[in-house]
Amino acid sequence: MTQSQSSPAEQLAALRAFYPTSEVALAQLHREIDAFEQALHGAAPHWGTRMPGRDWTPAQEAEHTILVNEGTAKLARLLLSERPLRETAPQEGRTENGRRLAPPGTEPGPEQPLETLLARNAATRALLAGVQADPNPDRTFPHPFMGNIDALDWLRMAAWHTRHHRKTLQAGVDRLTAGERTED
């Protein structure tokens, strides 16, 4: 899925094709969270080093991904509940040089220790345990790049997002391990 070249409707259609059911989306999300955890362990030797071609260190890449997953888990649970939803104005996602920028609230701060982020990743996995979502166009929340989406689409996005950042993290760590240095 090429984000910058696709419309929100095309991106959503691609997510739905890639993760056609709640069971598939959740199974893949859990696999990605587990694979992400392994990638975090592999990143430990370079934890505070900015990755080549990235603005973030492995620690910051990890924190951003976990922040998104924490928010998605809470949001999916809200959308699946009977609690009333507040009217929420959509916030347009920001891009720079064709790349999406982390929305407010998902930007990483100073490096957190690996152990702290591993614990948060595990807590997110637990928060997602047992979440079953069916399509429900009446219970949506705005995504900064995809418009109003329901709980199932949020879970689909989290699976894709986790996979994307896991692969980015692994590629950055591989480049650091090979001796490539970041440009200042």
C-alpha cells in the first residue's frame, strides 16, 4: 500500500483486502506485535542511535508504534462498547516530502529504556486480547489520513502500521549493524 499515491478510499480498500475479517486482522496484529517485540530485542545494541534515513532512534520508532497501538486498543474498545461517542472533529494528517508525519499524541519523546517499552508492548497485547470487531459504520472515529473508520478498520490499520514500523526498525538496525552512519 503506497500511502502518498492512494486516496483514503483506496487505502481503506487495500486494508480490507489484506485483512478481510476480524479474525484475520486480529491474528495478524498479534503476530506483528510478537514480531515487533523480537525486533525490539534485536535493536538493543543501537537503542539510542538515530537510524540512517530516519529522524528517529530505534527507541523512538518503538515508542511511536506502541503509542499508536495503545490508542488503537482503547479506541477499538470504546467503539465496540455501548458508551456514547462524543462528536470529534477530524484532524487532517500532516505530510512532509511525501511521508506521513506522526499525529499529535503519537510523537515519541526522549528514549525510554527497552524494558519499559517491552512492558508497554505486552500491556497493549493484553488490552487487545478478546477484542472482536464487526464492521459498524454507525460507530466510527476519525483517522487523520483515512477519515471516519470503525473498530475493525482501526484494528486493520494497527496491524498494517505495526508491520510497517517493524520492517522500518529492522532495516534501520540492519544498516547500523553493517556500519552505516547517520548523516547529521
